[in-house]
Amino acid sequence: MSWKSRTFLACLIVGIPAVAAADALAPADVKFDDMSVSQSLTGQPGDPVKGRKVFADRKLGNCLACHAVADQKDQLFHGEVGPELDGAADRWSEGELRAIVADAKMVFSEETVMPGFYSLNVGADVRKNLVGKTILSAQDVEDVVAYLATLKE
């Protein structure tokens, strides 16, 4: 039995989505090219409905802490640190959105306050139980990108 088959079987047994375990790119393998990541992190399409939830979830993306979006009127406390994201799909391509969400420091600069949601380069003083972990899963990133791709003027 191949390692992929064993991984898939193990994921089924413990209830982890096999896509995330078997097919997701490792954070170190994400290829940034001209401020874009053209390759899907999972090989699976993102789900914009799930992405909208991740975007607003204060324990996951918490994107609303810094960004305002008219589509999220049902949520409280939209931030003003980052740009408003209405029309994001008109300003950035899918690959650029993926790069920004995966690791904004690779797109803008090391000084940006936006965290890398699929990066291990998160700075100093990381809680011990979070060392070596990303903020979002690869599929969460794909879902958020799919959601952002729906935000047109």
C-alpha cells in the first residue's frame, strides 16, 4: 500500500479531510512568482461560502479585524487598518489573492501588519503549541480566496 493510500485511510479513520493531509502543499513549497501564487494549495477548488465564514471567524481568519466588507454587514466591528475589500476581485487576480492570504509579507513587505495565514514565518514569541503550525489550513486559504473572488464592484 502506498503512503498516499495509507494517509488517506488514516484520515478517514480519524475524520480528517484527506485532501488537506495528502494533497496540500507544505507552506515551504508554496511558489511565489511576481507577487502571485498561481498553483492551488490543495488542488481542490475553494468554497466561497466556507471562505466567507473563515473570513469572519475570529478564531480563524479574523479578517474583519482589519478589513471592512459590505457583504459582511451581519458581522460587527469591521476594521480600518487594511483596505476595504469590496471589489477585491476587480483589483487582484486569483493568484494575487492567494499570495496575499498565504503570506502578505511576500507580496507587500516584511513590515506589513497582515499575517501570513499559510506561512511558518510568523516572528518571535510564538506560543509553544503553535510553533510549526499555520494560522489557516491550505483549504481554508483556498476557500477565502474563492470568497474574495466573489467581491466585485
